[in-house]
Amino acid sequence: MAWTTSDRVMTLRERSHAFDVFVEMMDGWRRHLSGRNASLLAFFSFLSIFPLMLAAVTILGFVLDDNPDLRDRILDSATSEIPVLGKDLRDNPESINGSVWALVIGLGAALWSSTKAFVGLQSALDDTWEVGVDDRAGMPAQRGKALLGLAVVGTSLIASIFIAALVNAAGFPVVSNIALVLATVVINILVIATMYRFLTSATPSWGDVWLGAVIAGVIFTILQTYGTRLVKQFAKSSEASNQSMQVIGVVIGLITWMSLIGITVIMCAELNAARKRIHDGPHLHGADLDISIRT
């Protein structure tokens, strides 16, 4: 018997709605193998970072070759989202050189690997909503939704850069920092809510996904803010005299950072699904669900 269906836990679930939702969320995490899904999401996200950065800097090399000041401001806003890698690029903007072949290869690899990450997210969300395999979107629809996800993320990045430019233009350091953090949180919440709403074959409403999106958006903003420190800590723990070990430390740090993001996104999706199952009425718990599937 799973701990979520023990007599003591079931008694507490009947007494507290919040505890009932929490246990249902954790039981969903167990039944849906969401830890595995979070790991796959982190893996595909890691693979997508490098080609996306290549494509981004190559495009900037073409478009902003004659405007280095604007290029530096955009890099300062956009690349800060990626720990360590973003800072290195920002500190050395002269490394941006437009190349047709680099653009073609970078965009192709970025689109393929990034859509793979979004396809993985779709499968994970379908698991949380317990969508049957035969009821899930086919490959063409999955890739279409993945492109939608890329468009949403790209639009949010442009919005972040635009807001950062407006806030910085105000010239009030304290107000600017607070406004930037709040704007980042709002954008992250909207992006994650959109993912939860449209990247699954289920049909959740905005009301079904708002709580998980808010929690995930806040945690994601914190991870964005302190991601560089986390990655640097792994790099420092490696041998300072061995450059290869430092690189390995950075890679481990990045994967750890992305794993935390993956766990946050999937766990909050499980929260949304748990709330929905409980709201819809009597729901199956743990062993009861396993029996119903077998029969």
C-alpha cells in the first residue's frame, strides 16, 4: 500500500483540503514517473541552450553590426537569463560575427533540439493530466505546439528586453530593480501559464493552471537570479588548476540548474492536475487507480 492511501494519511486528507491536494500532487508525481519526465526535460533543455545561443548571437551579428551600443544593451538583458554562458558572451560582445553558415546550422539545430524539449514537456504535461496514449496529439501537432512554445518564449524575451529598456530609462536605481523583478515575475507566470494551458492534449482552463503557474513563475525567477551563483559554485569546487575540470563543473552546474527548473515546472503541473481531480469530485487514489487501469 502506498503511503498516500494509508489510514492515517487518508484521515488527514479528509480533514484538510490543502493537505489533500498536497498528497494528491505527490501521489501523481509518483504514479506519473514525473521525476523521470523532469530529468528528460532538463536534458533536452541543456541540449537546446548552445544552438539557441549560436543562432541568437549570429542574428545579432547581422542585424546590429553597425550599432554596437544597442547590441551591448540587448546582450546585457537577454544573455543574463543563462548562468555563466550569458555573462561570458556579455563581457565579450566583440565575439559576435555574422556568418551565414553559422546562422543556418545554429537555427536548424536550435529549432530541432528546442522543439524536442517542448515535445518532452508536452508528454510530461499529458502524463500529469492522465491523458490516454491514443488521445494524445500526433507528431505533426506536437511539433506545431513546440513551435508555438518557441514563439511564446521568444516573445517573452523581447518583452523583457523592452521593459528593461523602459525601466532603465527612468533613471531610478532602486525603483528600476524592483520594477524589473516584478516585470520578470509577471512575464514568467504568463509564459508558464500559457505552456500549461496549450502544450497538453488535455483541455485545462486558465483557472485550472493559474496556481501552479504563479508558484512556478516565482521560483523560476529566483532560479534565474541565483543561477549564476549555483553554476559558479560547482566550477569552484573543481580543481582550479585544471581547466577541463572547471568545464565539467560548469556543465554539472548548468544541468543541476535546469534540473531544478524541470522539477519546478512538472511539480507545479502536478499541483494543477491534483486540484482539478479533487475539484471534479470523488477521485481515485494510488492503489485504486492501479486497479481501475488493470480492469
